[in-house]
Amino acid sequence: MEDAMQVLARVVDEDKASQLIKELDAGYGTYKQVDKLAEIVGIRMAKELVANYSTERLEDYAKAAHRWLSEAGDQAQTNLNAAAKIGMKPLHTKYPKAKVRDLANKFAGMEPDAVKATLGNEMPTLTMGMVDDMAEYNMDFQAKSGMGPLIVRTWSGSYGSHDTRHTDWCHDLAGTYDYNDRPPDVFVRHEGCRCTVEYYPNRNAEGRITALSKGEVDREGVLWNTKAETLDKRIKRMARKMKK
């Protein structure tokens, strides 16, 4: 049986994921792209766990997803810092052990068929929450350093839970906010939530990222701190390590 990291590493070969990774490697991908990658990773996790669920496998996949998405988040944050022309390195969040434990305990109290029916909602919510933690951690640090982060929450209009209460709640929460005026729940997710939550260190960074994505700014026109090794190569390297 393949290791969890080896399974998730193959996500980079999927068309949708490959395009998102290219955007991150090109220098203009943000947490919006990482959120979408997290959804893809969560869906893959759910499919693998439906076939053979156990608490141990849940933890293995959650740890692998956190490592995988940390690489993607690192690239997004590097892009954002470069666009903002700040020399900070990305900050890394710890594996959300408590969240995974709570989810495992929730599943422990459910019938096997109910667990399988719920995995498709719970896994993307878990993985997208990991990305939210990364974005919020970096945003808070930069705000405390005197910067004025800008937060953008985009309503997806798509929910695995099909709960209209959640649809209305997310719809009302969507918007663009300055850090000091942000709603307290701007990074909160309900089960099945597919909204994207991204931030920019400042408004200049937002403008540069937008211009870069449209090909309107030369790569050399921004302070680039990107690593020589691309995100795609870093993820595949992690998988190779697991084989040894």
C-alpha cells in the first residue's frame, strides 16, 4: 500500500492542481490557489479513507496533507511578501493535532456508513482550514509588525452539506476587509464550506499580484524571493523521501 504522502504527491499531476501549482511557481499564486489545492487534496484524502478508514489512516493522511500544503502555503506567502517588497520569510504553523483528534473522536461515535458519507465534507474542510491557519498566522504577525493587511473572503456558492443556513452565513461574510475592521469569523469554516480566504500584506501587494497574473508586470519588476526549486519539485521530493 502506498504511503499517504506518495498518494498525495500524485495530485500534482491532475490538470486542475497542475495549473494552480504553475500559478504559484510563476510568482502570482496566493492563498486563493492554495485553498483550491487544499480542496483537491481533501477530496483525494476522502476517497482513500472511504476505501479503508481507520483512525491511524486519518492521522497519516492529515499529517501528509499538512506537509504538502505547508509547501504550497510557503510559496504563496513568499509570493505575497515579494509583491509587498518586504524581506520577511514565511511563518509556518504546527500540525493541527487537536482538530484532527476532535475529528477522529467524532467519527468514533458514528456508524461506519455514516463516517463514509461524511468524509467528503469533512476532509476538504479540514485541509482548507490548515491553509486558513497559515494565512491567519502570517497576517497577524505582519499586522503586529505595523503593516496593514487586506483580507478577501470569496463566497463559493458551493457546499457539500447543502445547508441553506450555511449558504446564507457564508454569503453575508464574503467581502474585502482591512485587518482592523475584519469580522471575527472571517477565517471560520463550517462543514462543507468551500469559500476561499486570502490576504495581502498591503494594497500595493494586491495590485502587483493582480498585474502579474495578467502579465502586466515583468517578473524582474518585483522583489522576488522565490526559491530556485519549484513547488512541484518540492512535493515530488517529499514523496521520494518516503520511499526510502
